[in-house]
Amino acid sequence: MKFKKVASVLLAVSMVLGMTACAGEGKETGDSKAETPVKEETGTVKTETAKDTVSEKETTITMWSWSPITRTCEKMLEAFEKENPGIKIEFSYYNYDPEYLSALSAAAASDSLPDIIGLQPGSMTAQYADYLLDYSDYAAKDWGENWKENYPDMIASQIQMGNKEGDTSNYILPIEAQIISIVYNKNVFKKYNLEIPTTYEELKQLCKTLNENGVAPLFFGGSNGWQAVNMFTMLCSQIDTTIFDKAQAGEIKWTDPKMVQAMGNFRMMFDDGIFQTGAMSADANTNGTPAFVSDNAAMMALGSWWCQEFTAEDPATTVADWDFGFFYLPPIGTAEKAAMPVGGIDFGYGITKNCKNKDAAWKALKSFSSGAGIQACANDVNNLPAFKGIEPENPELNPELVKQYNSFAIDLDSAMNQRIGEPTVETALQNALAGVGSGELTPEEGCQAVQDAQDAL
């Protein structure tokens, strides 16, 4: 297994220009090990180096991704290579934005994409579909014609999300899935005698108490577009579980009264002090995580990936003791019901058309999805296996953590889609939420901006 840590866009681009796909022999490279505190898409905080030598007879598969975090990815790749000693994975880890996105764009432009690339469903997969292999025949051969039944319905539906009309190919193979919820710090709740809120009035009072004591209530990373979209999908689910997908499909407009209602409830959370002061300039990873684990923030809208903090090498005390619980957002503002689980594919992998040994690449994807590779990820509680029936086999895990983790897996069966199929619409929605959150746009104007982007398509 070969690891390379890419730390900047310039370095990423220079690597792209020199990369060749499916080489029979590789050069020795540093092995970077990094951990991501919170964000589903980013981050490293420490590195260590290891080297190995690849023999001439070994098949080398090149692979780029931002996920899973490198300590988990090391375990995943080692599990695969142990079962397949003739195949080596030369893996390059990137921070998601802008390093990974920039590297992929440059590699696509120069026709030098690696053999396997990490993907998100919908807009990201759609952006690179022309460079990706349709793996349908491989999946049908190994899992049968009804192979998508191995995934929860919502996960299966996201595989072709963003495909062009009439395109029934499968480009992204789901690896891990996620459920978004409100994670809370039990220490903070205990200190201020707080209970899990079941109504909006209870949530407002809880946040008022926290604000008065200098504790961030529901920490919101307003500078992170993914945080805003996750929150918005939760708010949509409180009003109508179908409107988010219907708007994407053009069955209703983004200016539909229900969408405007959800956008208005999003703005209301700022006005009523549900989010911390300065939320729109905050980063969930660099600002939110330190506050959350040090008892200076009470709640965060996070995903099941938060569980991975427990298996970090040197976790904070609150993490080591697993002083966290979760709940689903109570009815906000004008909504009448609590949020339902929202989520879907966290990330998947695709095989590029550049790959010269597609059989070997598929072996790797199969292991990462349903075999020894994904079992290693589950043992590290690095988000949820997308493939059904895979659970952690790690006796060192906190029992309460395992209980929460397994409950998230169950909730995948009833979760609402959080993903957007078209890149332009996703960007427009993130920009609209930023505008509404900062007060620069009204909820009506925000929804109209998204509709304008969809109309322009």
C-alpha cells in the first residue's frame, strides 16, 4: 500500500501531470496518516511516514480520495491487500476543498485521472460521469441482477442520481453512508440541567440559557455549504418529506410555498438565537470541534461520521468517555413535526476509463464496499457501511457508542435524501442559504435564486 499526502493545489496539480494509470510498478512514497475532527469532507491534523516496496510482478492500482480519513483508509487498504497480495493500492489522500476538487479537475483536463477516484453522489458524480466506467456488469456477476437490493432503498436511489436523461449506467459504488442528526454534549446538558427539547419553545429556552452562560447553543458552521444544506434538508423534512426531491426533479418550483416556509424557518433560527453569535463566519471543523469537545458548545448538526472520533489515537476526554447523545431536530418555527433522519451515501468510489486493469480495480471496490475493506472501516466506526448487514466487530468500542451507531444504521431504511443531483443547483442552494443566513436575502429571494439557477439549465 502506498500513501501520498497532498497538501496544496500546486502540489496536487504537479502530481496530476506526472501520474500514469495502472502502472505495473510504482515508486516508493511517503505514507501520510491524518485525522478529521468533524467535517464529513476534510481535514488532517497529524502525519506519520511508512514505506514499502512494490515488486515488478505486482499490479498497482492508483487511487485518490478525501475519504475515509487516512487512519481508517490505511486499515481498509491493508485488509484488502492481505487478501490480494498481488495487488497494491497507491493511494493519494487530499483535503476535500480545494485540494481534491482542484486535483480532479486538473487530472480530468489532462486525461490523467487515477484508476479509482472518490466521489459523492449526485452533482459530483455527474460532473465526472464521462470519465467513469459503468461497473454494472461486475456488480451483476458478483451480486446478481438485483444487486442494488444489498443497499437501503434511499442509498440505491442515489447511485444514478444526477445521470443524464436516459443514462442507466452506474458510476459510483456506495462505500459509506451517513445519517444527519443533532449531536449533543451530555456534560453541558447536565451542567445546566437541560433536557432534550421536543418543541421549538423548549429549544429556544434551552438556547437562551446557554447563550446567557457564554456557551454556544447549536453550533453552526455557516462558512461550510454542506452544513447549510444539511440543516435545510432537516427543515424540509419537517414540512414535507417529498419537496426536496420534487424541487430537484422540477415537479414543484423552489419557490413553492413549502420551500419558502423551510427557508423562513432557517432564517428564524438565526433570529431566535438557536445558532451561536457569528455563526455565518464560523467553520464547523476548525471552530466547532474544539468548542464542542471542550464543553464550550452544547450541540452540533453532525452525521454518523462523528462516531469515528472515538477510535482516534489520542481523543479528547469527552470523546474517550463518549459523553455524547443525539436527537432529531424538534419542529422549528411554523413546522408541525420533528425532523426525520436525512442522509444517504457519504462517499463512494468509481473506476475511471483510464484504468488498464479494471478487474483488479473492481476487486478493490468490492472489498471496500462489501468485504474485508469495509469491515475494517466499520471496526473503526468510520461512518456507516452502505452495504447491508455489516456491523462493527471491535470489542474495545464503548457500548453506548455502538448502540448509537447501530441505531443510525437502522434509520437509513427510512431516511430522506440529502443530496443534490445537479452541480449548478447545489451551488445556487448553498449561496442562497448563505444569503438568507446573513440577512442579505429574504427567504423568498433565496428560493427564487435557486429556481433561477434551475431554469437556466
